[in-house]
Amino acid sequence: MKHIYPAPILLVSALLAMTGCTQRPTWYHCTGSVWNTLYSIDYLADRPLDDSIQTVLRQVELSVSAFNPNSTVTRINQSEQPAATDPMFAEVFSASQEISRCSGGLFDPTVAPLVNLWGFGYKGDGDTIPSDDAIARAMQSVGIGQCRLSNDTVYKKSPETQFNFSAIAKGYGCDCVAAMLTRNGCRNYKVEIGGEIALNGHNTRDTEWRIMIDAPIACDTAIHHESLGIIPLSNGGIATSGSYRNYRDTPQGRRSHTINPTTGYPMEASDEANRQVSATVIASSAMEADGLATACMAMRADSAILMIERTPGAEALLVIPGHGVEWILSRTSGFPDMIR
């Protein structure tokens, strides 16, 4: 039977259909804690995506967080045999190997046993100085370049080899959330996890995102933010690594959380004229920026700048303690000018 509706009903139905398909995009703000740090996400969308953000963060944690006893990386760390991976682990592993190669081995997530020995990892309390023998034993399992991935299986250098992707996982988490937002039609967003950032498009004022770079104010008890400057960005990833927050003072001197994989000891500020206290890197992804910033902190400033200049799409700003001035800034030519 053919139904004939009065004109007003047809008009209302048409309007409802139109409004349901063309909901005006709204800025959403999502915050919380994850992996012992905070995240803050701003995105322009036609609906809230906070539940999807939580799902993505959980997926990343269950893959590459060495602090989660049920994660893929924990299972691999505990295995003495070649172990099955998942796509997220494989992506982070491959990126880590590439950054390790670019840095001459100074970026290495298999340094985990040494990080634990020095009390900065997921084991160890850092109250004692490890012995030379303990460091030498741990060094025998270090070397991501001697690990390999084949047919969704990771082959470790030794049964004792362990991975800690903390120096790259936050950036990867930013990228994963950004990818989810993009799949859902978002073109304007900023995803920040513990200071690492993935962003695209414009901010709530319809201008480029303004990213504050922290001044390297030493503090190991609380996060202190003081602006060194602000840079405008419209896409990619940005990350800062530094020695001014995560450290310990001991009778033997200040210990940095950055462990040199080639020596087994924390980095020393023995060459202050060429040793940075922070490194900020811009790259095509937050994961790459995160890893490169960590690698920079394990190198002399001149070597770090050279590494970044050889990396397509990457730029860097290094902060070096000055003599008579507060800081000396060393940057690649393409790093954006800062707004004071």
C-alpha cells in the first residue's frame, strides 16, 4: 500500500536526516594518566572519541609496556626462546633498530638490564652502585642490532636480552592515537603523552599549534615548567629528552638516567662545552622524534646535530650549559624560530 504523508511530516523528516548527517564539528579535550605519566589530547570531530582513545592506549600498553606483566614485551623478555610478536611490537622494534643504526648504537632498548641495575627501570631501586662485574654480565645481553625479527617472531641476542621501549613508546602511543583520529575524519588535533606530541592541522584559534619548549630547570622531585620558547607547528611529531629531571645524586656524583649501551655506565658531563642538558627533535612521527631525542642525549652535541642533519625530515634544538650565560642553543638549520 502506498503511504502519503502530509507535507509538514515530510519536511521534518528531511530536516532531521540533514542534521543527523551534517553535525557541526566540535573541539574535544581528553585528559588522563597512562604509563606513570599524563596525557592531554585536543581534537576537532563530529563526535567524541574518548573511548577509542582509551582503547588505543590500552592496546599500546599491552604490546610494548615493560611495566605491564601481561604485555607482549614482558612475555618476550621472560622467554629464553624465540618468541611470537604482535604488529605493534614489530613496528616499535623495527623503528628502534633503525634509530640504533643512525646513532651508532647509542640508542638501544636492550639496555634494559643496565637501566635496571642503575635503578631507573622497571626493576631495581637505585640505592646502590652496581659492581663492574654486574655491569659486564649485563652487557653480554645488550645489542638490539644483534636481535632480529622474522615471520612475526623475534630472535634475541641472548636468552637474557630484555627490551625496554620507554624511550620510544610514548611517542609511538601518540602516533597510534593520531592515526585513530585520522581514520575517524579528524584533521586537526594535538596528542600529548608525557611531553611527547603528535599533531596536525590547526588549533582552537585556527592557527598553527604553539608548542612550548621547557627550559632545562633541574628538579628530580616534581616537574617544573618554565618556557625556553614557543615554536609553531602544523604537522608531525616533537619530543624532548633531557638529563635535568630524571637523575640521582650519589656520593660518586650525579647519575643520569641515560645509560651508554657501549660502556654500561650513565652518561657523564665530562665535556660540558659539548654536552647538552636537553634535546628537542621534530620529525615525521612522534615515535621517531622520541627515539632521536633520546639518542641525542647519549651523544656529544656536535655528533647529535650531524645525526639529525643526516635524518630526512628531522630537525633538532640542543640546549648546552653556558659559561657566563644561562644556556647555549645549538640547532639544525630547519628548526623553527622560537617565539619568546
